[in-house]
Amino acid sequence: MSASIRFLMCSPDHYDVDYVINPWMEGNIHKSSRDRAVEQWQRLFHLLKERVIVDLVTPQKGVPDMVFTANAGLVLGDNVVLSRFYHKERQGEEPFFKQWFEQQGYTVHELPQDLPFEGAGDALLDREGRWLWAGYGFRSELDSHPYLAKWLDIEVLSLRLMDERFYHLDTCFCPLTDGYLLYYPPAFDAYSNRLIEMRVAPEKRIAVGEADAVNFACNAVNVDRTVVMNQASNDLKRRLAEAGFEVLETPLTEFLKAGGAAKCLTLRVTEPIQPEVHAAAAVESRTIRLEGHLIDSGVMNRTLDAVVEGGGSFQILNFQLGVQRQSTSVAEVKVTAPSHDVMEKIMSQLIDIGAVRLPQELSDAQLEPIVQAGVAPDDFYVTTIYPTEVRVNSQWLRVQNQRMDGAIAISQTSNGTVARCKLLRDLEIGEDVVVGIDGIRTVRKPELREQRNTQQEFSFMGAGVSSERRVELVVEQIAWELRKIRDQGGKVVVVAGPVVIHTGGGNHLSQLIREGYVQALLGGNAIAVHDIEQSLMGTSLGMDMKRGVSVRGGHRHHLKAINLIRRCGSIGHAVEQGALTSGIFYECIQHRVPFSLAGSIRDDGPLPDTKMDLIEAQADYARLIEGADLILMLSSMLHSIGTGNMTPAGVKMVCVDINPAVVTKLSDRGSVESVGVVTDVGLFLSLLVQQLSQLTSRYQLTQTV
Ligand code: ARG
């Protein structure tokens, strides 16, 4: 027996399952047998007493879970951090444990109110005393970890629990003598698993399967080379034996009904201090400020979800609710993350949502020079579609040429310092690039409710995708929008695939161009080829467009079309020479609507107009969408997504495709301005043209009245 090791236990005089605060308790209210519980507890008590000194704390009525002394607090040397229970059902235990520790002469540290921490249930010392593993996610708050580091002067490694069955760290994680670790990896998130793997060598990690985990095999009491637990599979016993451990099984089924077993029923109150070990907590905190219609726009929810889902935690320091319909709210939120890496990931999402740092926490953006043309430094900030500003020399600079998936390049020009959004390939030596997450903010103007409503009206399926039934309604709105843009001299860009021709939409699109509704057309080789084939031969890929049957030898038609244009030199020349007299591209030439055709590996020909250099094609697209008010994407996944990638927030996008996946992908950019319509594009265009002419006749009517 090791005279220097002491454990604290509490006899189960008042033990029962009286409430449900973890999944194990569900369905077990008053289902445990007191007699059997007492017998099982006694056996554990005697097993331990043969090896260590066991102290007892007096059980109390009304706090049935007090048997689980692991949750009394966390002891290291003479210091104890008292638990602050998450659930009110257990908070009544706190004064009794506090009294016991004080009587024993410990220095008792108490966490601030409302900062839950459940003692040694969620904090386990490495058995060599090198550091403290601390769990969070269910019962203990991440923000408690820096206090542990400070008060106990030890390095704290934060582990995030993900499976509610393993709500306390000690239910799925058990450091053993000599640096071994018994644990159930799926109970942790990926980051925590990586951390464990970094600290514990592979030969020291004893991972258990689910069957052992649910028998609470990890909820074990380790004294030297002995491990006491409820139950272990033969395989686990063998593996522990190979590592030099003797397993003592002692049934604790009555306590499993409350979600605890051997380890939970004990608290080691003698934990030697390693003199060379000192405080360190990787936990980082930052305070962010949010302003806007935080509640009704869902920004608050999104922010808090991003923090928690990203592995962090939060505390709302201040919330000023805008009480009038039009007034905005302001929130200050303290964000905590287990490490710098996790903080960076969370913060970059919060920046996209529109969060800004508090003025006193603000710093300039971190810059790193380009050392290889076309290559950004690691950790460069990846841009979004939202207007962005960066702080350089204490000044906020608006980033020019905003688009997603770029880097922010800072350069000195005759006009001073300029921040520009650039694609990786365009980065040049001599420029600096923004890295990390400091000094970056996205500008989300808090629109008035009224404005928001009109926008929502337009994007009434912004979040989802319309069904056939609603198509007519959407088309009516799009027609109205097109009309408005045309009348105001705005810009509409159409992106179209060959399906427009196959589904009989060619004439309608031609009409839109003729009537001035389209200011630029983007596509690939195919739409032009099929449009020209139809115009010359009445077929689209050999199908007779009037009769809907294939024409003998029709499969050659599109090549003849290509050949003709090649002979003329370009589509424009073909129109000039009178060889092409109708169709979408004919109308473009006639009405000086610029178009750009981006090539691909499957192109036949190609037409002389098709740009086979894709970098050039991307630049050409980008030029044509500049200043667009609306982009109408018609059944071309490739070109629509390509265009979407270049488009900043604020440009309305309408995506029409029979394939809901394409529509979702495009309307899912997190921008309220995109509308998805799942329908046949030919049908869509015919409805659109019809609606527009109705608008016109209504308009003429009001003019004459
Ligand atoms: N019913 C108790 C609770 O949910 C069980 C505590 C188990 N203790 C532990 N250290 N895992 O709080």
C-alpha cells in the first residue's frame, strides 16, 4: 500500500437517479437499486483501501450525485480549484466539498460565477505530472482553463468533447503511469485528437473501441501499475497487460445508470507538483463587436454557431438590443479558442460575418512580402465576395477589385498605399500580402429593415430553390427587374449554355438581346456553335428544332457551322459578309452586345472567337461583368460557376438550371442577392419574354390613359 496516496470518496447513502442531466440517466430515474449500489461501492472502496488511503466526505441528502467525488474539484499540491457545476441539480454539492477541502487545509480557488468547471471529472493530470488535460464542450467552459493554468501553475491542454455520452473528460480519457493513455478517440474533435497524438507517442496510446468505451473502461482508477474499472474486453485486458498493467474489474452497473463508474466515484487528493513544470495555457481570447439587425437577420446565431462549431467558446459581454423596428443592435462577444490555430480559423469566419475587433484590441494587418511571383505566403488571408477593408499604418484601406478566393496585395503607388484583391497567379514580387486575421474587416452595412424587405422580395428563395409551381411568380419578378435595369441604363450580363438552344430558348434569348435587355453575353464554344447551326440549318446538334426529330447526317451540321465561321474569320465577319443572318450571336453583333466565349477540352473547332487560353478568358469574363447589376445564368454549370467566382457581393444573380445541384451551388454563396430557379431553361425564357411583353403593353396602356 502506498501510504502517500490518498483518494476521496463519498458513500452512496443518498445515491439514486433522481433527474436526467446526461444521456445515461435517461430512462433510469429511480431504477437503480440502493442495496446493489452500496455493495458495488463497498467493493470498490475495499479494492482501493488495499492500495491507498481513502478519505470520506459525509454524504448529504438531496444531492444524490455527491458520490461522484471526482467532480468535487481539481487538486494539485495544496491547491484545489472548486467545481462550479453546470447543472443546478448538482450545485448543492459545492458548499459541502468546499468545507471538506478547507478543513483539510487546502487553498481553495473559486471560479467566477457562471463559469462552469466540473473538477477532476473534466481535468486529468498527466500521470508524470507534465501537464493537465482539460475537457470542454459539455460541462466545463473553455474559459475556465486559463484559471487552472494560473492557479495550479501548470500547462493546460484543452480537449473538446463531441459525443454527449462522454460528457466528462474522465468518461473517455485516462492518463496512466509511465505516460500511457487509455482513451476513446471518437469522443474528441479532430483538433483534439491531433493534440493528443502530438503529446503521446503511438506506442503509449491505448485506444479503446466503442464497446469498451460504453462500459466505462476509460473511467478507470490508476494506481501505479493497477487499473481498476467496471469492465474490460479480453482484448483490452491483453493490451493493457502488454503495457505492463494489471486490470481489476469490479462491477459498477448501478452507477453507470447515472453516467459514472470507478474514476467518477473517486478523487485523488494527493497530486505531487513537478517543480520544473510551469503555467501555460494555449487558450486565447479576443473580443469582437457586431452591429446590425443581429437578431432578425440571424447574424447573432451564425456568429455563436461559428464559434462553437469551430471548437471555441463565447461569452456575451454586452448586448444592446435595438428596440425600434429600424434600430440596430450592438453586441460585444468574447471569443475563446483552445489554441492560436483554432482562433485563426474561427476569426476568419467571423470576419466574413462582419465582426470587428474592439478598437483597443485593433492592430494593423500582418503583411508578408511576395518572394516568388504567383505564390502567396502560407497563411495568406483568402478573400470573400464581401467588401473588405484592411488596416495598414493605422488606416483602413478599402480593398479594390473585390472577389472571392483571392489574396489581398498591398502595394505603394503614386496615390499612396493601395490594397487590391488579386488572384494567386497575378501576385508580383515587391508586393506585400495580408496574412493571418488581424486588421481585416468586411463591411456589411446594416441596411434598414425597409430596404432589406425589398431585397428579400426579390430573393424570396434566396435560401432555397424554387419549385416548378413558383416559377411563374419568379419569372414575373425577374421580368420586372430586367425592365427596371434597362430603363435605368443598367447592365445585365447573361451567361448561357448550349441547352438554351436545345430546349428551344434561342429565339427568346435573341429577342431579349434585340430589345436591349442584355448588355454582355458569356458562354463557351458550344452555345455559339449550336446557335449558328440552328440559324444556318435549323438543327441543334443534328436535331430538327421544329419537328423534334434527328435529321439524317445531322451530326455533321455543327461541324459545317464551325467550318463556315472559320472560313469567314470570326462570327462578326460572318455577319458582315451576310453568311449569318439570325440567332443569338447575330443579334449580339448587330446590337453591339459584347460577348466572350471561354474554351474547354471538349470543344470542337473551336470557333475563331473562342478563347482557348483560359487565363485570357477569365480576364475577359471579369472585364465584361464589371459594373453588372444582374447576372442571368442559363443552364451552364461550368460558365455560371466560373462567373460566380468572380462576382462580388451586391450583384444580383439569377441561376436557372434543371439540375437543382447547380442552382444550390450558386445561390449558396451566402449572399442574399442570388435567386435559384429550377426549371427547363427554354420554358423559362419563353415565360420571361411573355412577361416582358405584358409589362410593355401594360406600360403602353398607362401611357395612353
Ligand atoms: N450523474 C452525474 C453527472 O451527470 C455523473 C457524474 C460522473 N462523474 C464523472 N466524473 N464523470 O454529473
